[in-house]
Amino acid sequence: MIDTVPFVIGIIYPPLRTLFIPVFLNCWLAKRSLESMVNDLHRAIHRTQSAMFNQLLILISTIICLIFTFICGVEHLQRAGTKVTVFDSFYFCIVTFSTVGFGDVLPDVWPSKLLVVIMIFVALVVLPVQFEELAYLWMERQKSGGDYRKQRAETERHVVLCVSSVKIDLLMDFLNEFYAHPILEEYYVIILCPAEQDAAVRRVLRIPMWSHRVIYLQGSALKDQDLVRAKLDDAEACFILTCRCEEDRNAADYQTILRAWAVKDFAPNCTLFVQILKPENKFHVKFADHIVCEEEFKYAMLALNCICPATSTFITLLVHTSRGLEGQHSPEDWHRIYGKCSGNEVYSIVLKESIFFSEYEGKSFPYASFNAYNKYGICLIGVCPDDTKNIMLNPGPQHIMKSLDVCFYISLTKEENTSFKAKKENNTQPPTSSTITSMGTMAIDMQEISMQSSLGPSLSIETNISEKRKPNMVPVLELPDSPSFETANLIINESKNPCQPCTRNEGNNGYIKGYPPDLPYIGSSPILCHLRKEKAPKCCMQLEKFLSKTCNHKDNEDVKAYSLKNKLIIVSAEATENGLYNFILPLRASYRSENELCPIVLLLEKEPKAEFLETVCWFPMIYYLHGSIDSLDDLLRCGVSFAANMVVVDKESTMSAEEDYMADAKTIVNVQTLFRLFSSLNIITELTHPANMKFMQFSVKDCHTLAFSKLEKKEREKGSNLSFIFRLPFAAGRVFSIGMLDTLLYQCFVKDYIITITKLLLGLETTPKSGFLCSMSITEEDLCIETYGRLYEMLSSTVGDIPIGIYRTESQMLEPPETPQSQMSDNVSVFEEGKDAEEQQQGLHCEQPDVQTHSLRRRSMQWASNLLGPWHAEREADRLSQQRGILLSCSERQELTELVKKRMKNLGLSTWGFDEPNNNQSSHSYALINPSPDTRLELNDIVYIIRKDPVSLKLNNSDNIKNSMRSELQIRDRNTKNTL
């Protein structure tokens, strides 16, 4: 208007043609036209995500127009006063708008001053509004995460993580496990989540270690535009995780299923990793490359914990990435060996490309397994033949190693990272001449031995005694040469060893072997099990009717079986879920002996579903009771006082809480009550959050617990991902969290076989000719084997079994694991005093010492107290406080015992055989994965064994394997003496 009107009037009225027209104001028209052009361009190219660009363009153009108008106006109006150049006008504009105001250039006429005032007011009104809109759009963009640019996606490798909500624990577990592999250091992680970042996640993503490798995008996997932002079609893989803290776990699975469908529809070639909670929802995502069903693994590990102690600990350590450095600075020996063995993982390599196994081509599997262990300290546990593509754990002596076989082994590091890869040995032949026994299991170095077998012909083998063995990677005790045995002597007698399965179709108890006729859900793997000839009536499965003898379908064999023939396994759950089927399955598998089948009692808070009872009624000795773990009466009625194991399953209704870590509060308190009432009961607990394991079997005055807590904090400060492993309940396999198995899915990106191997170990899947996980206990008669390496040799050479670890129980020290160095002199000075306190503590359970001796000792202690002064008085007060605590503890145990017995009498239950509570926790247990060959065996050690498939073995039962092993050792020792 200012420019156009005077121009039009000047055409009609000539005197006005000399009037100055501020043409520079047309810049505002140009600004408006530019904005319209950009909007039209966006509509033409269908660009929808341009709000940030538009706002930035508006802000920049507004600033340019303000500066240009100010420069031209001041330069023109100052012609009436002191003339200024265009540069001086620009300088004055910048100084004014920046609020510096040097004063060297000033407007000296009123029109210029008025223009300056007007421009300042315009800038103060227009620019803040523009900046506010730009800041708002920037903050919104930061919340949504922006985009992952296509140029980066084409030149970089990235994976996409789809979750409904990101918790700090889940994020750190994923990042630590994913980037633990060196080959993934250059990968980027794109997190696609519909929720905003919380403060904890935002702080973590600003850490330099993650800020340049992790990108957070707020969006939904169901929207294609969000998948485009994440460049999913260019991603190497997509991980879809389910939120396990939802009250309705089925609803959480449904969300995961929709995300999986959307991802597969958008990027069919992207490798998909899916986590599902409920097993019945698994078949909806069977198209995924890798699936982990939480409840399948959870219940299978809980079941195996009852027959193979600490299986959950063993599997958890096996699927975690660690260098085995945890606890190496601890003064406790078991901390160091336990921490080192926790670094073992499962690796794979093709036989012809391996230095460890290439020399065993054409040999039997047990032969290759023992020799590789004896030479390199690694444990060969399975193979995948090139012709079948099925992974088999310990296929037995029938399998001959081939060049294209993929070997799976347990080791601290993979072969490619060892020094053996760079230094190939020229001579790959065994150091001494070897012979494969008639079973074909393995070669054992022989001296000149001639053995006459009572069941077959003799074998005479000659070797050169002067030949020397090659040095081993791990120190191994020199093993004497061993003779060969006839295969008929190598089979375990089922009546003596419960681990050896029965090969008959019908057992001694009238059970048969077959596949369950009713599967609880689609996708359940059929496994050969012990079954009843006829399904049990539902009234016989109800424990109250069964014990009260009100059921007309009474089965004498079942009554005998429940009358403590084997101790009970009690499962406390909220309701009957399909996952409970996976708890029963490993305990009723056909390779388990009928002698070890224990009655299973389900303590359910809700009435069981008819479909579930129809499924499990074919299994022997399955009972249920409607009750709660909160009620002592319900626990006693289900037989907790006579049970061997009590399994406490985390309840779905308590998994969500206002404070995340409070979800386990009720479970922890209930288990603590059980522990106080029935301390001899083996309680196996599942928790939602791994951090809550420190509250299991909690004791404020336990010095060992406090010391382990300090050790855990130190390991966490060092950056360890396994700082929780030194907690005694976890090390003993009495507590675990299913969240620990999230790493199973993360490792699949590098180890695509790890899920299958874990399922085979847990008995969730069966492969023809594949072995199974079991255990054997070391008795006094077995201590003559001496070392784990010799046990490995005995098992692999006789029956072809492969040991993979040890579960050990040791007595605790009287002092806590960590004793400050500054207290060493004090401990020495009061040695006699500490001994007196110990004797007084033991005097509560034994006879009193001689009165005269005790009087003399008291006088000497009084004399010492006068010398030590106030320090000794403080120590004396501590000792008296400790004695008072012991007396209170004894009275408390007596009260608990009387309470339990009274409740049992009121319920009409017999108190015979009831074990009184015992709070003296004088031992700790832990699992060792693939220990060194020179590890000495101790009494009551439990050895984890992968036993070959009994179906593929067609041999007759004979002597017990332990008798064969002891006989072999005696002959070898006699031979060694003769040689010397």
C-alpha cells in the first residue's frame, strides 16, 4: 500500500512523481510470496513432515526483512542529517538489535529516531513469537526422535528395537548384551516406541558410550510412516519385545503379534526376533525367524531345578556374555572359581575349519569330546550334521564326526580368539597310540595290559610307554592308562541309578510310555512321557478328596505312590496356565526313571480349568489343591512339611505396581515366611525383577550376606553384567528372574543356535538321537575318581556321557568373606577370646566343660580384660549380645515348631517325620560350568551330565556304571604300580 498508492497517484498527478517511494518495503511482499511458493512445493511433492522447515524458513525470512528494512530506512532518512553509508547503517542495525549500543553511530534527525523505535518494538513483538513456535516444534521433534536418514541407512548397519515401553533395566540389558560382541560395535540401535522417554532413559542415552549409537524414535510399529522413519526395510534385524509387567499378559501378547505382522508386511526380508509371554499365542508368530516364549522356558527351568539343582543358574550363566573376571579379586576361593567358570559360553564352528576338532574327523563323538577337553579345556556338547541340519546334544558313540559337521562347544572364548588359531601345530596325531573301545566311544591311551572279561573275550593292547603327552591348555593330572571294557558291562542298572531311562513300553508301576494324547495349545512339541494307561478321574486329582478317601476311583498304586514313596514337589501358582504343562513335561519325560517320579501338587488360588485337567490327567501322580501360599493351613494340607521342593511362581496380578520394584513384595514376604517355618525345604522362587534377589532369605545380622552385598556393589562399579551371581540364593539355584533370559533373544543375532540348544537342555524339544540333561551325585565310593578330568574320561569311555559342570555345596567360614587388613592384629590378639565365645555357643547343644578349667579360664580372661581396658569391654558387650541373640533364636525356633505342629494336629495331620526349622545356614552352593580337569571331586557334588538318547541304544541292562568305573580305576591303579 505504501509503495503502490503513491506510484499510481504520481502517474496521474505529475508533481508527485518526485516523491520518494520506499521500495525496500517490498521485501515483506517477497517474504510472503516465498512462503506461498514453499507451501505449494510441499503440496506438489507430497511432503508431509515439513513443519520444522517451514517455521525455520519463516523465522529466517522475518529476521532478514527486519534487518533490510532497518538498513534502508536509516540510510535514507539520515540524508536530512548526518549522512551514513549502507555499511554504517548495517553496523548500527546489528549493534542496536544486539542491545550493545556503542554510540559511535547515532540518528540525529527525528524521522530516523522514530524509525529506530518502531523497528525495536516490531522486533520485540515478532521475533519472540517466531522463536517460541520454533522451540515448541523442536521439543516435539526431540520427543518423537526425528528420523534416521536414508543416507545413513545406506552406509551404516542398524537394528530396530520395537517395544511398547522402555524401562531402564530392559534397555541396559539389551545394550550391554548386544554390544558385548566385538563384531557389533559398528551397529546402530534404533528404538521405536510409542511412549515418551522417561528421565532415566534420557540420561542413559546422553552418555557418550550410547549417544552416538542409539537413536530413540517415538512412534508405532503399526504405522508405515514410523517404520519408514526407522528405515526398517534397510535394517539388519528387528527385535519385538513384550512388556511383562502388564496385568493382562494375553493383551500384551496381542500387541506383540500385531507389531510382528506389521513388520513382516512392511519388510518381509528383515530378520525377525519375537518375544512372546503365553505359549498358546506362539503359533501366531511362527513365521518369525527366532521366537522365545517366556512361560515355556520359565516353567521348564523351575521343573529341572527340582531334579537337577541350580539348572536355572547354570542356564542363566551360559546365555550371558562375560569374560569370567567376576570375583577374581575376592579373598574367597569359591568366588574366584565360580566367577571364572561363569564366563563359559556356547560357541560353534565347522569341524574342517577348526583346530580343536579337525583332527577327530572319522572318530566317534565321545572320543572327540574327551580328547578336545583333555587337550584344550573345552567341552564338546553337540553337533549339527550337514545332512540333517538338526542340532543333537551328545549323539553318542554311534555318531561319527564328519568334516561338514557343525560342532557346539562350551568354552571361555571362541576358537577364533585363541592363540591356537594363529599357531597351527604341525603334528596333529595323538601323542600315544590309541584304541577305540568296542563301543566306539573314545580312544584311551593304553600300556601293555591284558584283561580277561567275565562277559567276553580279553583285549590285549600294546603301546610305547616312553612316549610323552603333549602339554594341555589347562593343567590336567596325569591319568594312568585304562583298559577297555565290554559294552555289556557299561549300562546303568535302572533300579540303582534313576537317571537311566526305562526302555520298556510298560513300567513296573503300570505306567506306559507314549505321547500325551491331549496337547494344551497349538505348537506344543510332542515329547515321549510316562503316562497312565487310563486317564485319572478329576475327583482323584483333587487332593482333599484323594486324602480323605471319599473318591470311589481309589487306585492302590497311586495311594502307595503318594504315601511318601518319593517326596512331593509343590507348585504355588495363581491359576492353571498352559505354561504349567511345560513344568510337568520334563518331570514326566520318558528318559526319567519311574523310580524318580515324584508326586506333583499344584497349590492354586483359583479353581483349575477343565481343559487343563483334561490335559494333565494322563500323567501319573498329579494332584491339585485350591488354596493360597498365604495360608499356613493350605500349605500343611498340601504336604509342605514332607515336601522336597516348593516352587513359588510369580503371580500375574502382582507383576504391575505403582513402584516397579514393589511388584515382588508379596512373593518375597511369603517365601521368607516359608523359609522361617520350613528351613529344610528347598524353596525355588521366581521374581519379576532380578534386583530383588538380595531380599531372598534376608537376614540383617548375617555377616556373609553383608559381605556379598559389598562384593556385588564392587562388581557393578567395575561394569560387570553379572554382579548378582554372588548372591547365595541365586548361586544355589533357589531364585531366578525370567528377565535374565532376555539375553537369550539378544544373543540369537550372533548365535542363531542358542535358543535350540537351550530348549534341548531344558527338554522343551527333542531331536532324534539327541541326548538330555540329567545329573549324578558323587558318593564316598566315587571319591576314588579324584578329579573332574578323570570323571570325564570315565563317563565318556564307558557309557558315552558328557559332563558339563558341577553343583557344589560347601560349608561357610566363621568369618565373613571380606575381613579388613586393619583388623588382622585384633583378631590375633583376641584369638583366645573368640575361641571361648565359640565354645559357649557350642555349649548350648553339648555338655558343659569342667568347672575348674572353666574357672581358671575365666580368671585369665579377667586379667586380660584389665590389660585391654575399654576396648575389651566393648568386645565383651558384643559377645554377650551375640549369645543373647542365639538364645532368642533358639526360643524363636521352638515357637515356630510348636506352631506348625499344633496346626498340623488341628488339621488331623500326622507330625511324624516333620523336620524342625533350622536357621543355622552353615553351607552355600554354587554351579561350575565346564571346570578345569584338575578340579577335585568332593563328597555330595552333583555333576551335570548330557546323557545320550536311550532310545537309540539297543543294549541289555547289566552292572551299575559306577561299579564299572571303580573296577576300571582299580585295574588302572594296579597297572600303574606294576609299571613303577
